[in-house]
Amino acid sequence: MSLAIRYAGIQDKLKNIDKYGCHFLTLCSIAEEANQLLTGNKLVKVDLIDAINLAISKNLINEDYEVQNNCGLLNFLTSGHTWAQTTVKILPNVIKSNQFTEVVFYNDRTKFKHYRRRSVDTLFNSTTVKEGYVLEYRIYTVN
């Protein structure tokens, strides 16, 4: 992808990432960690500009960063690896090395969901996390 195409309209594409991008960014962080595990190379990174442009063009996310297919996006970001998703209310005692977790919070007042990793949040000060509760956990398994 040329430099002009990569950056064409990127500000327009990024305008909603602050409000709605937590799920997309959380899955990008899972893909990056998985890529490092799968390749053994800690320098492997997900390029967010490429990820945004290509995920939009492949209808894996919409312009509000709503993820259309969690495992499809992870498959795309990890060069075709197969993913499975399990949704649980309580995490198991052991998470395997090929499993990655996402926490989904919900706020009754705002009716918003917030997605984050257990170890890191892409938003420093989430009202949904502060005022809400854990709705579910998602475990993504790569094969």
C-alpha cells in the first residue's frame, strides 16, 4: 500500500476511535501478542494504520470501529491463523498459552460497553469501567 493511500483520509477514519475504538484496539493488542507468540519475534507489531484501512475495506469493522466479526478480524491480523471465541461469565482458573482474554464492561446509565484486556486498557479513564460492571469475559484461542 502506497504512502499516499495509507494516509488518505486517515483523520476522518480516526475521528471515532476515541469513543468507539476500544474493542478494535483490544483485538489489535491480542493479535500483536499472538503474532509474537506464533513467530517467536517480540518485535512483530500490528500497524494500526494498515489494520484500520484494510479492516474497513474488508468490512471487518465499520467506520465507527464496530467489529463485525471478532475471529475474522483476528484471523486477518494474524496472517490467516484460525481463532475460536468462547464467552464466559467467570474465567477458568487456567488460561492456556494460546488463549487471550478480553473483558467486556457494561454501564446501565450510559448503555455503553467497554472492551479491554485484563492487563491493559486502551483508555485511561473509562466511565463504563468506573460506573459499570463486568458483563462477560471472552477467551480467544488461536490454533
